[in-house]
Amino acid sequence: MIGIWALGAYLAVILLWTTLAKRSVGEAMIIGFLVVLPFTGAAAVQVGWTALYSAATDEIVYATMAFVFMGYLLDKAGVLDRLIDLLNSLIGGVKGGPAWVSTVASAGLGGVVHNQAAIAATVGSVTIPWMEKSKLDKPSAATLVAGNAGMGITFPFSASMFVLVGSATVGPLLNINELVLPLLIGGLWCFLHRLIVTWLLVRRSGMAPLDAAHRLTVRSAFGRGWATLLLFVVVAVPLVLTSGAVAAALSDWAGGDITKSVSVIVWIPVVLIITGVLLGRKRLPRGGRAWWTMLRDSAPRFGVVGITVVFAFAGANALAATGLPKQMTALLNQLNLPLWLLAILIGLIVIAVAAPLSATATMAAVGTVGVATLVAAGVPATTAAVAVLVFSSCEAAVPPGGAPLYVACGIADVNPIKTFARLITHYALPLLGIGVLVILGALPV
């Protein structure tokens, strides 16, 4: 059971490095990768090189970087601000309007940006002050924004999804195109849960409708922001080309498999970046020097994300070389647990690891094993993947919480400890339930 010992050492190092040493998750993933290598025996150097080279040359790594830049570009171009203004003009005038705007905007951005901290910062900077003006207490406002940020994981195409499908363990079980629609449906179940939580918070609060002075008129908002809805339209283009009857027709016409020629994960961020440039061209740099300055300023966003993704892949590859997937699957199968109890156990493991780590790191550490175990228990691979991603979206919902929680609490100027209880009861436990029900088939995906 050397693989299980390797996993234990891997998790221990990452947890200690991020919690006790309070260092970055990127550093933790590098150290975790190095710690695993001795468990592979005499071939440690070769395994390490192969695992790292495979990770660094994977197209998913480059797609992830493209998504990071896309989010930065849409923010700088003012496209995201216009999208939120549009939503606010439609529903900001009802009781709890800013809370509803926060939830709907988080879902919308979750389908485009996928970075939980970025979602919390973008939506929270606008809606938290409005929620406070509408008489929602600060801890509740911060809880809502942090809890909603998890929707960046439960919609395609997050970095966590890429890490999961691109891993050596899950890759042979699941094609990324097969996961898109099930994960979209799973994301909608999570969105429904967020709407229910928002309704409860609004009902228990003294919130009043937002004054018209704090929101644009529908005509003005649509005049300024209707084009931002194209972000959701252009995403459909690569998906339509690589699925269903359209893909079959194009494959016949081209004389080859179009799904292998058109990479969804590469083209989604490309079309979104192009659309963002067109929509926000008036606020983007004009000259070469100005563009260089903007690109230079975006560099810090790539550091931790890039290192985390590369070494998450490398660590997962190294763990696979120890025989971990088969050993963990065999161990869990030996327990002979009923499916419902196995689902709860895997959910608790993933959520516990997601508490101190990012969702991406969680996928690399235990998500792939969770999917393999569920598949071995007879759960369809797409269903297992959706459930595990739902579990991992609790990044900010379990103490000590992740970056989205501290971003939201920073904006609201509230002690994060005041949000812990509600995050667990309103988000972590319901998401555990949603994931388990997805595995059991009670919530179809």
C-alpha cells in the first residue's frame, strides 16, 4: 500500500506548508511533488522527469493560463462591470435585490471566469456595499458572496475540471467533451441551492428594495451592457462544433473526427478573449507600450495559478506511478460500504482537503482517486466527476476557508470567524448533500 502512504505524506506536507507555515499553495504543490518521488523507488528521477514533462506540455495547462488572462482582460475592459449593471437594473429594485444580483452575477461569472477569488472580488466590490445599504448585516453579506463564489467550480470549464480530466487516473475513464453537459446540469443544481440560500437570508433580514438612485434604468443598462450577453453565446460555438449532429456532419464533410481537430478547452478562452477585446476596445490600451504595461501587470495572476496547475498535474502523475488509484480503490472496496455511505465518505474526504487548499489542489490530491473509486463502485464516470467537483467547490465554505472568503470579508470589513458557522450550515453541508444525491442518481446529470 505504498501509494496510500505516498498520498498521506503528500497531503500532510501540503496542509502543513499552507496552514502552519502559511506559505502559498504553489510552493506546497512543488514540495508535495518532491515528497512523493521517493515512494516510487529506484526510478524516482525518471518518474519525476516524466511526470513533470507530461504536466508542462499538457494543453490543459495552456488553456488554464488563457482562462486566467481572459478573466483579467474582461475586468480591465469593463465588460464584467456592465454585465453586473445589467443584472442590477433588472432585479435590483425588488426586496433583497442586491443579494439576488450577487447570486445571479456570481453564477454568470462562474460560467465565464471560474476563479473563485476573482468572482468574490468582482461581485463583492459592487454588491456588498449595496447589501449593507439595504440593511443586510456584514457577516451575512460576506457569507453570501464567499458561498456564491464556489459556482466558479461547478460550471464548465474551470481549472479544477481540467486537472481532473487531464489526470493520469481519470483521463482514460472520461473525455472532456462528455463532461461538459453533465457538469452544466450539476452547476444548475448548485445554482438552485444558492437561490434558496439567498431567499432564506433575504427573508430573515430587514432588507428593503434598492433605491433607484443606486441602479441604472433598464434602458440605460441594456444600452450599455446588452452586448455582454454575447459572452454566453460565443461559448456555445466550440461546443456546438464538437458535439451532436453538427460534429458528425462536419466530421463526414472533413473526412476526419472534428472533435480531435477542434480542442474545446483551447478554443473556449480564445473566443472569449476575442469577444472581450471587441466589447471592451474603448477601455483597452491603444499603443504597443500601453499593451505591454497591461500584460506586465497581469503577470502576477499567472504565478501561483501556473505553478499550482503544473505541479498539481505532476504530483498526480507521480502518485499514479505509485499505484495509488488501484490501491485506494481496493482499500475502499474492501470496506464493502453501501454506495450511499461510500458517497458520503468520499465527499467528506474531498471537502476536508478543500478546506485549507484550493479546489484545483484538491482535485490533484484526492479528487482523481474519488472519481476512480466511484467508477469502480458502478457510478458512471461523468456522474462521479460532477459529484467530486461539487464537493471541491467548498473551498471557501469550511474553516479555515480559502481566498474567496477572505476577499469577501475584507470588502465587508468583518472578522472571517463570524461567517464560519453559516458557511458550514448554508453551503458546505448542502453541497455535500447535492454531491451525494448526484452520485445516487436522485439528482440527474
